[in-house]
Amino acid sequence: MARKPLPPTRPSASAPSSSGRDVPARPDSRPARSGAPRGAAPRGAVQKGGSRSGELWLYGRHPVEAALLNPDRRCRRLMVTREARADLDAVLSRSPHAPTIEPADRAALNDLLGEQAIHQGMALRVDPLPDLTPEDLVERHADASDAVVLVLDQVTDPHNVGAVLRSAAAFGAVAVLVQDRHSPEETGVLAKSASGALERMPLVRVANLARALETLKDGGFWAAGLAADGPTTLAGAKLSGKVALVLGSEGAGLRRLTRDTCDLLVRLPMMPDSMESLNVSNAAAIALYEVRRAALEAAQG
């Protein structure tokens, strides 16, 4: 599938690499990888393989309500305190698959979830959502003129991943892609940080991040890595069309192979002598807004 040509202000003959040297740019026409049609896979997130059979408890009003309204989420048990019951009545009347409510007190929920869990008087046991692959994303958005996928390179903090999911949903990204071995599992902590976005935003897990980026590029996406030493600002790059925005871990940033797989490196402008870097979830929100600005303004009329 042809990728939308880069803006004329961007070099067309080469793309920056982590070593400072130029590497050949990929051609603008590349065939998408073929394969058997997978059908319309449900949106959502998955756990790592070893945890798929374990219990997953979601808690807190927004995660529980979003899961109850998600037709692709299988809900097993719902425990609610008497005080929180009224908050769920409207949602339960619209839920396609709400289980029978089990009355519980706060002490029982604290024992189940841990004293630190801010459960707001409700907990929902669910099954993980079905898997999605990079090929699924390519197929799903094959006819789209623009789409943004957020790619996280070994971001391990569940609060950060949850916040990124929330920003991705708010600014109209189509998926968040992570490396399976170096990212948090789908847990109540991640779901609480996502504030319901875990049910709306596909969280795609892959074994090999560089290979996943190549699949997205074969499907028409340009891969742009955020790095402090990027030769141009994100705004200056004028990204459009289908874009994979790649962000590195909280400490090390983008790994070298990930950097070299990107088509270009960009940076977020910051005041001189201020901060060395931003928290990855903050950087993701700013980058998403910049890339999606035109679409967001159009949606507001």
C-alpha cells in the first residue's frame, strides 16, 4: 500500500538515524503484507500469555461502567456496596451482559483488591478482550486517509500506560501498541489509570517492536520517533496521513533498533535550560494533539 508522501519540507532522500548518519528512505509505494482476512476483531486489550487464565478485577466507577457497556467484554462477577449501587443503576439498565450484583461491604472489597485500591465501592471480574495484531490494524484502516497509532518502546509503568490510553482515546488515535515482555499487564491499576479508555482503545501487544513497525510501514504508516535529539520539531515535520508515533521508556528513551526502524526522529520543543525531558504520558498527549490538531479542530466545527 502506498504511503502518503512526506511534506516537501521534509527530506525525501534520507531519514535520520540514531547515529547521526543518513539511511536510505523507504519507497513511497510498498505492498501491504497479505494474509487471510481476519474479520472485524473486537477493540480492546489483552493480558500477557501467562496471565490470560488468571482473574482480572476492574474497580472504580469509570473502568467498571465502561466494561459493563462494552459488548466485547465478558463480565463474570460484580460486587457493589450499598452506597455505590445508585451510581450504577443507569449503566446496568443499558448493559448487554451485566452479571447479577453481589452485595459487598468496603472491608470485603479492600480484602479482595488491596487497601491501596481506590475502588469507589465497586469491583468487576472480567475476561481479557481478544487479541489484535499489527496486521489487524493495517487491514482495519486500509482505506483511511489518516490514522495515528501510538507505539510505546518498553514503557513499564502501568500508570503511564493507562494515562497514554486515556490521551489516545481523547485525541482520536486508533490504537496503542506495546512490546509484550516489557510492558505492564492488563490490571486494575492500569484500567483505573485509563479511566475507562481500556474498553475503547485497542492495546496491541507484540513480541518484536521493530517487526511490528515494519508491518505498519508496509501498510502505509510513517514511523516517527520522539527523541530529544531529533533534528526537527514535531510541528516542523508536518506529519499527515497515517502515522505511528513512537515513544521511548521513562528512563532510557528509544532503543537503538527502534530508532533505526523509524522513518524520522522528531522532538518536542522545550524552553532552554528547563527540563531534560517530559513524562512519557505527558509527551504522548502533547504529540497526539499536535498530530491530530487539524482533525480535532474540524470535529469541533
